[in-house]
Amino acid sequence: MANILLTGGTGYIGAHTAVFLIESGHTPILLDNFCNSSPKVAQRIEQITGVLPKVIEMDVLDTTALTEVLKTEHIEAIIHFAALKAVGESVEKPLAYYQNNVTGTLSVLDAMQRAGVHHIVLSSSATVYGEKGVPPMREDAPLSATNPYGQTKVMMEQIIRDVAVAQKDLRYAMLRYFNPVGAHPSGLIGEHPRGIPNNLMPYIQQVAVGLRERLSVFGNDYPTADGTGERDYIHVMDLARGHVLAVARLLAGNDSFTVNLGTGQPVTVLQMIHAFEQASGQTIAHTIAPRRAGDVASVYADPNLAKQLLNFTTEYSVNDMCRDAWVWQSRNPNGYEDA
Ligand code: NAD
Ligand code: UFG
């Protein structure tokens, strides 16, 4: 049982991972600057688990303060979630993205070396497979990026691999998430993006509660089952459980590894809309719009390596994803604002 630092720990995936870590007997410590989250999430985690996790307000760029935290909290592993993640914004503000995500990772690795922490799990993304990959995506595919956000993930991975060559005792797990959706089935924690959502599921959720009028379906002339784009949506509960398995594998003394976390099952935009309508009983008004720049027809995981290394397979269906997203959104239409 370990003390584990979650950078970006009050964010969407961090909060769900904290729940699983607590339920597995670990002690997660959530470090965040709250640029895209709320400290109120800690009370929600307590409501779910009975344990109030420690939250530290800090920027990962503050290497000195981070080093102190690693020492004083006796941290054995870091799960590095903290990053900016909006693709469109990264095109507008590349410096902010490189600074936060790439320099942030350098700072985390520097602090780990100073404090003698040897295990890191990185939030990577299917975005590192670029636009030329042919699904199902395998971990040994060449990496590339089509926007600054994706580029930061490619760079964060490369930096960690390089540092691990030099520091023989460093062990890493790169987790390449496909499309995380859904919420804790309690409806107590979930995702509430600031401003207009970029991603499909949060947009659908906001249409369902009346925060947005209608969804634009970006293209219906792709070579897919119904012409709309297909992705590999993974329930955040499955994703969070994957982190516990990954950190346990590292702490057990195994070698570094890189795995996809996805279901391996592609789902189209229209299939997702229909599943959400069924789960929520709401009608999702939508219109077919032109393709979104930079989008590809189809992205889904080859999930076999995660099965082999972590014995990880997903348990939640698309209907579960929609049901839990709806419970969260309908009970918290303004996210944690009203908590
Ligand atoms: P999120 O925005 O909810 O969580 C990220 C957290 O990091 C936020 O709480 C934010 O306040 C914090 N943060 C950002 N910069 C920081 C800094 N400099 N110092 C301290 N805290 C900082 O996003 P999420 O969906 O939970 O994503 C977590 C990680 O997973 C990110 O690295 C993201 O790139 C990656 N990822 C997410 C998705 C997705 O679709 N959600 C897909 C693939 C990969
Ligand atoms: N879509 C719509 N309308 C919307 C939003 C999305 O039709 O309003 C469509 C997209 O065209 C795509 C699908 O829904 O076909 C999924 O789009 P998302 O934006 O939800 O997800 P992406 O796969 O395009 O990208 C997301 C993140 C990336 C990350 C990638 C893989 O935004 O940062 O998942 O993890 F890299």
C-alpha cells in the first residue's frame, strides 16, 4: 500500500482514479493548481469512499515545492495527469501548452530525481498515433501529432523514455487513453468542461440538460457504418481501474511499459447519440455539419497488450457510459459550482 501523488488529481480522470486507489488501500494525494478543476471534488470523493483525500494547491512547474511534497509525503509513485488538454486551444496558445505540459513534465522528473522517487505513470493519449495510423492502433505504431496538444504528449513520452535510459532505477508506465467518458455511477464526480465543450460526450450531455441547443455532427460521409466518425469510448471507471493496475505493476518491481487503455470497439457519433437518448430518455437535437478540421474517420485501440501485461479488460458498456454521464450531468448541471 503506497502513498501516490496525483498531479492534476482533482481533474476528471484524477478524481476517479483517487477513488479506486482509496478503495484498493492506497493513499492518493491530490496536487492541483485548479486551472481546470475544483477543490470541492475532495468532499465528493469522501462521500463515495469515506476517506477525505489530502489536496495540495500547487503548480507542477514549481519544482522546489514539488520536491518538498515528494519528500514530506513519502511518495512512492506519481501519476502525472496535470496537463492542458484542449486541441483547439493548443493551436491558439501553443506556448501555454508547451510550457505547461512539457516543462511541467520536466519539472516532475526533476523533482522525482531530487527526492528519490522512481515510479511514474503518465497520462498519454491515442492522439500520439497521429492521423496516418490504421486502426486498431498498436503500441508499436509510429508516433506523430497534428496539433500542439498532441505534440506535447509525443514529447512528454519521449522525455520520459530518454530520462529512463539515463536513470537506471526509473520505471514508467505510459497509458494511452482513447476517449474517456462517463462518470462515477453515484453521480457525485464527473466531467464539467469550462466553456463550450470540444468533445462529443460533454456536448451531448449539455444538450440533454438544455445548456446547449443542438449538437453539430461533424461529417456524415466518412467510410464508417453510418458515415459519422468512430472512436473508442472508454468508461472513466474502467480507465481509473487501469491506473491502479499500472501503478501496482510498477511497484511490484516490473519493467517500464506502454499500453493502450481502450475497449477495442469503435462507436460512431450517431450510435452514441442514440445510446444516450435511450439511457436518458432525452432527445438530443442534432444537425449534420461539415467535417471538423483535423478529424479522422476511425480511431480505436488494439487492447491486447493491456490484457497481457495488466490483465485489463473493460467492464462497462456504451449504455453504462451514457447512463452514468446522464446521472452526473442531470444532478450537477453546473458541475461542482453548486456543491
Ligand atoms: P482535467 O483538465 O479534468 O484534469 C487535469 C488537471 O490538471 C486539472 O485539474 C488541472 O487543474 C490540472 N493542471 C493542469 N495544469 C497544471 C499545473 N501546471 N499544475 C497543477 N495542476 C495542473 O483533464 P482530464 O480529462 O482529467 O485529463 C487528465 C490527463 O489525461 C491529461 O494529461 C490529459 O491530457 C490526458 N488525457 C485526457 C483525455 C480526455 O479525453 N479526457 C484523453 C487522453 C489523455
Ligand atoms: N464530434 C461531433 N460533434 C461535436 C464533437 C465531436 O460530431 O460537437 C465528433 C468528432 O468529429 C469525432 C467524435 O465526435 O468523430 C469524437 O470527437 P471528440 O472531440 O470527442 O474526440 P476526438 O477523438 O476527436 O479527440 C479526443 C480528444 C483528443 C484526444 C483523443 C484521443 O479531444 O485530445 O480524443 O484520446 F487525443
